[in-house]
Amino acid sequence: MTYSESILKLLSSISADTGDVLSVVSRGRSYRGTLMPHHDLSSPDVLIIKLGSGYNVGVRIYGDSTAEVVGKHAAEAVTEATAECVQGLPRVAVIGAGGTISSRMDRVTGTVRPMLSASAVAAAAPEVSRIACIEARSLFSLFSDSMDSGHWQELARAAAAAMDGGAEGIVILHGTDTMGYTAAALSFMLQGASCPVVLVGAQRSSDRPSSDAPSNLTAAVRFCVDGGRKGVFVVMHDTLGDDSFAVHLGTRVRKMHTSRRDAFRSSDSMPVAHIDADGRITYNDCMSEPAREPELKDAMEKRTLLLQAYPGMDPAVFEDAVMGSRGVVIAGFGMGHTGTAMIPLVKKACDAGITVVIASQCLGGTTDLTMYETGRALLQAGAVPAGDMLPETAYVKLMWALANHDGAEEVGRIMQTPLAGEMSDRRTADV
Amino acid sequence: MSEDHEMMCGIEIHQQLDTRKLFCACESRLCDDGVGAYFRKLRPIAGEIETVDRAALAQAQKDTGFIYQCAPGATCLVDLDEEPPHGPDAEALETSLIFSELVNASVVDEIHFMRKIVVDGSNTSGYQRTALIASDGHIEVNGRRIGILSVCLEEDAARKVEDTGSLVTYRLDRLGIPLIEVATAPDMRTPEEVLEVAARLGTLLRATKRVKRGIGTIREDLNISIPGGARTEIKGAQELRLLPDYVRNEVNRQRMLLRIRDILSERGTGPAPLETADVTALFEDCGSKVIRSAVKDGGRVVAVRLPGFGGVLNGDDGALRLGAEMAQHARTKGVKGIFHSDELPGYGIGGEHVDRLRGFLGMTGDTDAFAICASDGKRAVDALTAAVNRANAALIGVPEETRDPLPDGTTRYSRPLPGAARMYPETDVMPIGITQERLESIRDELPELPEAVEKRLCAEHGINAQQARQLIRSGYDGLFVAIVAEHGMAAIAATTLLNTFSELEAEGEDPSAFTDTQLSGLFGMLKDDAFSKEAIPAILKEMTKGVDADQAVAALGLETVGDDEAAAVIAAIVDERADFVREKGMAAVGPLMGPVMGALRGRIDGKQANDLLVKEIRRLIG
């Protein structure tokens, strides 16, 4: 929505542009101030003026309202700060993908958009340039809800290129909504990565004084430089304070809160490490990555579904979608169950060579399809248990497995084989 | 006072509303205890107009961390900046519209909440949410028309509970309490008029019946300037009676600064160089405790030259006090203070050290001055740089600044005046359209104006106009009417709410903390003759401990006595003085009332005591 026809006509009759200073008289009241862009949720017949006091007000424009330009907007040169590279410090590539961490208010649309470059985000955290030589590059500027497997592939390629170029760490600035999916995807695509690949985001946009972007980014770069680990990770706030950060394994992490800074939690495992305000890293495990040849395997099967079981789930609603796919993950109930009505569809799909994976919507704990009758029926129908994999991770892994391995049997075997810490036979009492 | 007309003053009043919080469903009340401790940092950011705000920068340079405490029931994730704000509280918004109409201001067609950058940590988000509700209004005070520039609706800030310099602790209970901010035009011309206008606006705010009352619920900012001076903002005054003092003192301060400017200009004094020198070695054997303890802690003594500033730092018998202004600026850098040449020798620094320093600094002219600071080396340099900048500003005149009010009616430098660049749209709160129909229905049901309330109180309750006006001005008119409706006793209620309350205030108590229920209980007991009206001051004093009237009465042993018990007490008094009574006859009543009331004060009323005494005397003399 934009300004109404009549307002646009009034503005064009006086050649007023956004940013000009106007004098507006409407129904006996007069306002003088800067013409602001229309707000999406403002009434179309209301003109938004920024007064000298800094306040914006909406002025309803009627047929007899008048406006006059009293000052033209002088275009200001907006210079964006850029991150520094101090030679001799470890080289860390910062790849921008968008998200809240890259967002600020857009003066043209009045909305918050991911319009900051990776370099500008890094420059807002001056500590970062004291830890590492930052080589920033903006790959795309998207909210993560708009990302798909094509973007994961581009990110994987950019990360692989940075590794080849000798980067000692890679940080990806990413939206938080689907960061867990991207982290899982990169974990499978970049197995044997030669350096840490850390996804980092923010729950408060970078145009706010209270943004968690600078502190999260600093912790992420710290982990790249001092962490001594390889693989794909997510670094975000561990608590509500700006002094505590968690390093999560890319295949084990999930956004568990819509708005809190500590929204990201590891599932069925402790976070890999904790970073405190002074950059001290404390590990929760003694795991070390087995040495492997780095390998970029970025193919993904898009014809893959993620369904959530619910009471009364009607197979007829999903039949066409399931049968038109190459694989399905169902986030089932409890140990990994669906309503019995779904079992014939699962069998039909498996018989047709479609891989059906059963995960649990409990998010914690492992599936066990041998315990109850429904589970056994699902197993007999050909379903593959996801173990303690998160449903989202199982979904991403299935996309990857379908694209990189042949045959339903082989795909089923891969799904039950740990590749990037995504599943485990052990679950301990402290998580 | 004719000189006082050469001043301009505008007032901004911030009044807390008695509703839920502005952007969440929390109760708006303060809590005695804080729970949790969340550490945060705030960073200055470029505003919408791409310039970093100078006040925000001054704050950020302090590099402070913040700790936030929650308060059960009164804080939630919104206060912690962990959840987006909800829509503004409907009752608070309605109140701001009603008040706008009461001050004849034009309400905007669409309300847009803004973010006002504040990085001192008092807002977890780093900004205060505020919206312009109405502008261009006016009120009449003593026949003069005072313009109302704006009525805003905004959120109150968090409460500071501890400040160690590098770490400030805030409690979030106050954050988000709705405030109406009303700003007048700079139309006031005398300190007394400032008080009258503030009182009138307070009365109009209370007329909405939705404002909080009590200490800290209303705060005044004063914008003062004199011809040739500059706008100074005195921020956060809480005591109405001190407003004229703040104004008078600020006018005098600006006059003093203009005088200093003229003196310096006549001398041809130019800006002092921003060069500091480490002079620790010159003070090795100095007797000053301040210097010795700073050096012992690893600090340095740093000096600056102030050529041409002698005599205005502290001169003309204390009438010129630029040194005090410089010291206030220096203290914002974390030092305890500075010494300057107009006050030395002194403070344990002898003439010999002064001469040595003058020599070292190459000071030759009669009017050459210097300042020194003993502290951590970098801090001392920063403090003296701030002091020199302040001295150099005196060459131009009065700098614009924000000042803190002090309890003695004076003020102190706090920070530069914030610029206009610090606002940008609050994208998390949607614009709110206000229709003409809505405003018309508000106009149809506007609350009673104070003048009408005054007439009604006089007509319906038989109190005089003076009492009625005072009840309204102190905000107790509603309570008065409620008490009288329930219990009658208008005269006693008026005396209690005016005289007894102001006596309690003079004793340092806060009578506004009494709840309506507590006070209704008090008058209910009085109506039931549970005690006599003379006991009210003592009972209220006891009730300030937070107890109800019945508990206070019991604690003071003030339960009224029955006629029989009272008669026995009086009979004993009469019998003790039997000779006197026989000699004086009925004329003994007067002299014996003293001992009788002494024995029964507060437990029996005067008339009753008199009747019983007459009866007992008759019994004795037959």
C-alpha cells in the first residue's frame, strides 16, 4: 500500500519528494516538517510528516487541504562503515546472507530490511577487527524465511571457496528463522571442512542500541580464531545477558523461542562450548572431529516433504503430495508414531520407492518403532526411524541423501548413519 | 523582581498514569525487591538522519555495562527487550486524548510511536518509545495565556538502584509505566509564574482521574534562557515548591556567565590550548591529601594552562564561578574534582607548589590561570580536557546543556543538550488512526474542570473555597468526596487531608502512600466513636508504618472508654482535689478539664468529658 491517489496527486502538483520539507494545512491545522515515506499500516489518506522535534505525525488530507514545499531534500552522502583487516591476524571470512543481523530501518519504505553489508555489520563490532583480519563479502540480503536449498548451495560454495582461499574461519551472517535448517544443510554439504564454519544471527536488528548482533558476531569470530574445532556451528546468546554465548553443533540446534536472545538450544546434546564475556571458551565435550578429506557435496533433492503428525491426520489430504515426492519426513508423536490411518499411505509410498522417515515431535529423545504396535506397523510398512535427529535435521539430511545416494535402501542406510554429529546412540542425563 | 521579566521559561511535565504498562500487560507498580541480574551493553547507532546523536555519544564514551533486575508481576519479556512491544494500553491512550482536549490541543490524525535514543541504560532497548498525541494548545493561568506545544504519550524509564561507574544496576518495575509528557511554550516570565503553571497543569492531569499520585509520579523539566543566554534544561525536578528557586538560580547563573564572557572579551582572552602536562614530579612533597592518595594509588597529577582566565574561575567574592562549572564537566569523566589557580594556595597545596607550577607552565601574565587534576592518568587528562573545553565555551557565552536539580534549589551540569536527530520510527508499534468521531465523543464527556469541582465542593460539602482549592491542587478532592459520601464529617475530612497531611509531610512522611481503603477505615472508626477526632494525627502517624487504622488505634491504646470507665477516672480526679472543688464550686470545671483531658486524651471527646466532669463535681458538692 502506498499513499492514496489524491495524496500522490497533491504531492506531484507541488513536486514534493520524500525528504522535502513541507508546510501542510489541513482542516485548520498546520504542520511543517519532512515528508516521510508511507507506512505499510498507515491509512492511505494520511500524510506522514517528521516535525522539527523529531516526531512523526499522520495528517489526514482532505480535498481542501494544501501543501507547499518549503525546502528541498539535500541528498546526503551515506557512507557505510567497513570492517578492517589488520595484517598478521588470523583471516576470517564473513559472508553476509541477510537476516535481522544485517537489518536496519529502510528510510524509503519505513520497514526493517536486511540491507546492511557484511562489512558494515562487522564494523559495528569493533572488537572483531582486533581478533581477526575480516574479509567481508555480501552474498545475499534475505530474511531467512525466503531461503531455500538453492541458497544453501550458494553458501556452501562460497564457504568452500573461502576455505580454498586459506580462510582460518568462516562466519555466515544469517536470519534466525531458518538458521537451524541452513546449519544442518551446510553440515552435510561441507563434511570434512578444513576450518570452522559458524552461522551467527541476531534477535534484535543491528539498528538498535540493544542489538545482540555485535556481541554474537564477536563470540563467533572468537570461536573461529580460538576454538580449535572444525565443522559447522551456530553461535548465539546462551542467556538473556550480553555476556554468555553458546556454540551449538549445526545438526543439533533449533530455534526454540520467537523473540528471546537465547532462542537457540541444542537438542539431545549439550552445546559444544560456552563463551563468556571475556572470550574464554569452555568445552562441554571432548569430541574431536576425525580427520577427513574436505569434500563439497552440495546436491539437494527438492522433492522432499516435512509433515507433522496430528490427531485425526487424514491420509487423503496428503496422498498426492507424498506420492509426488521422493522422500518424506514425518514428525510423529512420542516414540515415532502416526495415527493408524496413515500407515497404508506410508506403505504405498515405501513400496513405490519413496523414503519415509519417522522422527519425533517431542524434539528430545530417540524414536523407537519396536515398542508399540503402531511403530511396528510403520516399520513393516517400510518407514525409517530418525533416531534422535531433530525433524528439521532429518528433513535436510533426507534432501541431501536422496540427491547424493542411489536407491531407497542405500538412502535408508545413510539416514541411520551419523555423518555430522546429527544422531547418537547415547543420551545422557544432563541434557 | 523586575529583572526576572528578562527570562523565558517553558515547562515539561511527566506524569505517570495509573493504568497497565504502556506496551505490555504488566501492572504498573514499584517493587521493593529485584529478582535476577541480566548483563547488557548498549551501543550508539546512527539515527535515521545518519548523524550520531551528541548526547548519545557522550553517554557511550563512558563505556558502561548494565545489570537489569526483574520484579514479579511488574516486569515481563517486553521490559527485558526480549519480546516486541504490544499495542499501546487503551486506557493510557484514552487518557492522553482526554488530557489533550483539556489543554485545548489539536490531536494528530494518526499517532506514530517513535524511538528516542537513550543509551544511559535506563531503557533496555536503548530507546524510549514516545508519540506526539497533540500540539498547539493553551491554558490560562492568572489571566495569562500559556501555550501548550505538545502532549506526548511515552514510557517511563527503568529505576537506577546502584551505580559503580562502570556498571549500573536498574530495576525494570518502572520501565514502561505510561507517562503523559506535556510541554509548554517558553511563555513564563517569572519564577512564581513557573510554579503557578506547573500547579495548574498538575491539577488538569489529575482531573482525568487516571494519574498516579505520590512521590516520584510527577516530574518537571524546566527550559530556561535569558536574553543573550542559551537554553538550559533542568531535568527531573520532583518538588513543586523548589521550581521558583531553580529558575531564579539558573537566571543568575546565566547572567554570571554573560558577565564572564564580557570580562574575557575585554581582556582579549582566546581559547586555552588543549595541552596537558604531567606534573606529578612537582608535587612529590605536597601535603594535599587528595594528591597524595591519588599518587599512592598509581595516579598522576596533570595540569593545563588557562591563559587569560584568572579571576573568573572564582572571583568577585564568589560571584564569578567558572571554576565550579569546569569542575562539574571534569567530574563527568569519573574524577572527584579539579583544583584551579583562583582557589590556590589552599586544600593543602602551598604557595611554594603553586609558584613551582606557574614557573613550570611558563605562566607570566597577571590573568594567567591553571587547573590541575590528580587521578588515574588517562582519566585526569580526559577530565582536564573537558574542563578546558568548558572554559573555552565561556568565551562564547552560555552553553546549551542539561542540568540536574539538587535538593537545595541549585543545579549541576549533567550532559550536553540532546539534539533532534535522536528519533526514528518505532517499527514494532503500528500507527493508530484517531477519528473526529472519537474526539467528539471524548469532548462530550470531558471530566469536570477544577473550577467546577471547587464550586461543587463548596456547595455540597460546606467547606470554604480556599479549602476546596487546596484539596484540588493537592489531588485529594476525589478522596475527600469519597470519604464524605461514606462517612460524612466534611470539616474533619478536609482538615485531615490538608493540615494533618501537610504536618506529616513536614515530618518527612509520605501521606500519599495511604490507600483509599486505609483512610476510609480511619473515618469509619471515627464515625463509630472508636476514638476521638483529636487522635487522628497520632493514628495517621502510626499508620505510616503501613498498618490499618484499627491496628494503629490498638497499638496506641486509643480505644474510647465507656461512660462508666470515664466517669470513674473523672471521679478519682475530682476526689483527689476535693478541697479545691468545694472551695470553687462549679467554677472548678475549667481548671479541672486540663487533668481530665490529660488522662483521657483521644479516648473521649471534649464535650463528653465536660458533661461527666460537671456531673462528678455536682455529686461532690451535693
